[in-house]
Amino acid sequence: MRWVHTGFESGSRNRVGGGGVDADRARGSHVIGRLHHVVLDCPDPEAVAAFYSALLGLPVTYRSEDWVVVSVDDRTSGLAFQLAPDQRPATWPAPDVPQQLHLDVMVEDVPAAVTAAVALGARVLDGDVLADPAGHPFCLVRRPGWAPPLPEPGER
């Protein structure tokens, strides 16, 4: 499975993860990754993708047995729907079953990005699946060939 949740509060000077990195310093450093997809776990990716395709007026741009993407085109990040047969619907606002979605972060070099994310306060859960300082899982995925290269350190 893939998971994601990351970020810093704008203007915050608080340290992240009790010993992590200063948010202002993190924003000023080079880009580690770029948002790839927002991923929703669901028991029927095809049906949920069809719903969002109709709701947003966007096409389905990729599909496999367990993964469907809705996006502007097949070279743009978008919403992805991942097969999760045991996914239970959120009971929001009741906290019994929390909301289920995550972000994929595209990177040039997954091992280097894992190292960089850990330096920012992430924890490795399994290979390219990490947890942010609050414990939210997220994935680092290699930049697909259709996506423009990430900026070099010092570029934006």
C-alpha cells in the first residue's frame, strides 16, 4: 500500500517532530519531492474513480487491477484510487473510523529522498513508505518519465 501526509505550517518557527528541522530552514532548502497524486483507498477503485471523474469533469487517465487515476491528462498528477478491500468508510465527524487518504510524493532518487525525509523527522515504515513526525504514513515514488525533472538544489 502507499500512504502520504507531509508539510510545514506557513510562517511557523516551531520545531517539527520534537527535534526535527526548523520549518523556515526546511522551506529554504532544495526541493526533495513534488506532489504526485492524492490517493484514496477504496474497495472498488473503478467505481470511485468514475464518481470523481463525473463530479470533476476529468477523464480516467490510468487504470490497472488495483489502481485508477483521474487527472487532466495522462501527464498530470491527480486523484488516484487504490484497492483496499477492507477499507471501512470514515465515520466523520465521529472519530471511530478516521478519514483515509494519503499523498504520493514524486522524487528523483528514492533512496536519497528517504535519507532526506528522515533527516527532516520522518520514520521509515517499509522501504519507500515513511511516517511523518506525527505518524501519518506517506510514500516516496520515483518521478515518472512524463513529469518534468525536479529543480536542482538552489532552484525553484
